[in-house]
Amino acid sequence: MAEETLDPEQLGVPEDAIRRLQEMRPGQSTSLFTSDLSVNEFLLVREAGFRPLGLVFGSSIYHVGIQVGRWSSNQELDKLTSAMYHARELAMERMQSEAEVLGADGIVGVRLDVEFKEFGNDIAEFIAVGTAVKADDTSISWQSGGRPFTSDLSGQDFWTLLQSGYAPLGMVMGTCVYHIAHQGMLKSMGNFGQNTEIPVFTEALYDARELAMSRMQAEAEALHAEGIVGVKLLALPHQWGGHTTEFFSIGTAVHPLRDDHIIAKPQMVLPLTDF
């Protein structure tokens, strides 16, 4: 990618970041890599045939609007769902843009965090961080949809995935911000001291999780993935109070590199330490 073609405003990446990343591109006299991979992860990524190029970031400080659910109803708060999803997408896209400046094939060890700021309960920073990597094997198209792939797998899991004949396509996610109905006073008093299921709560949590999972699966299907590995399903209360919760699912969509999937047999390791 030529330097003159890079538009910081279009990429959403600061000029200083573009300048730093261009100096780190392979072939530059001052190039060196940065990475938040552990030593073991770094060595396994290298063993898998990928060279770390640099640590890449994406950030979006987002004003999350207000939406109030009906006191006695289970319902998705679609305005808040849209905000939480769009803000994460912005952070991910900017991280990928930084990886493109480095000429990367993918990003491994991605972390996607949300932090609500002290200068406003409705203002949050969404941060995506990972290590951009370049494949030694240029005979395979490692990118997904013309952009570097993303993966939140650890270095160990990334190595195992490739050894087994699979490759990451990209991180996929689904979210649902859901208002859980309040119980009336009479109903609450009727449950006092008893072991009993509360159906309205069960239905709400079940429904919200299913919405988040189905949206994640839809993203994987759009990538023509064979499956999703390393799925995490989180309940994030954020700043909305006890009856409004975000259910967030995230994982790495994968596809096969070959038909045979030879999985390495586990081996027993005896540590040479004192007992």
C-alpha cells in the first residue's frame, strides 16, 4: 500500500499511527515488531508460519443513547443493541485498517473491551487490540473478504487450529441489550421463602441469549464458515441497572484448508521440578 493512498480521515486512524506503522512495515530499515503475545504464544505463532508485524489498535468513544423498557415487560432495547454493536464494529474496522497499513494477512490474540468513562455514564470507549501477522506461505490467500482476518484465539489455540487443517476467517459477534421485567409486589411476596422458578426471568434470559447467539451465527454464515470456535457468551450489566443487561457472544469463524484433519495426539509431559 503506497503511502500517498492512505487517507487518515477515511481510515479513522490518526496520522501519527499511520506514520508509526509505515515505519514498521517489512523491508523498512527501521522496522521492528511489537506484540502483546506471551513468549510461548509468539514462538507458536512463528512455528505456525506467521511473523508478528506489530501491535494494532482500534478505538471508538461512543455516546450510548437512552432507551427505557416497560417496567413489567420483557423486551429487547434495540436502540442500545444497535449502539453497542456499531461501536464495536468501528473499533474492529480501525484495528483492521492499521493491520492493512502494515501489510498484514491477519490479526491474532484480539481483545475487545468496553470501558464506561467517568465523564459520563452514557459515554464508553470500545477498544480492539491484537497482533498483526504476515504468513510465510504466500500460496494461500489468508485474508478474508480482502481484509486481514481477525481471531481472538490464543497463540496455542491458533497453532493447534492450523496444525489440524483449519484457518480463521474472522471474529464474529452478536449482541442483545435486554430489559428484564420486574415482578409485582404480590408476586414477589408470594415467592418469599420458597424454592421456585421465576418463569418471567427465565424466559427473558433465554430469549436474550438466543438473540445474541443467532446474530453471531448469522455473521459466520455470511463468511461461509464451517463453524465457530472459542465461543464466549457474556452477560454485561454495564451502567443500566439491575434489570437491563447486555448479552454478548463472540468467537472465531473458521474454514477448512484441506480435507484431511490430522489432529496431533496429546503427549504426556513430566515436569523436571521438585515434588
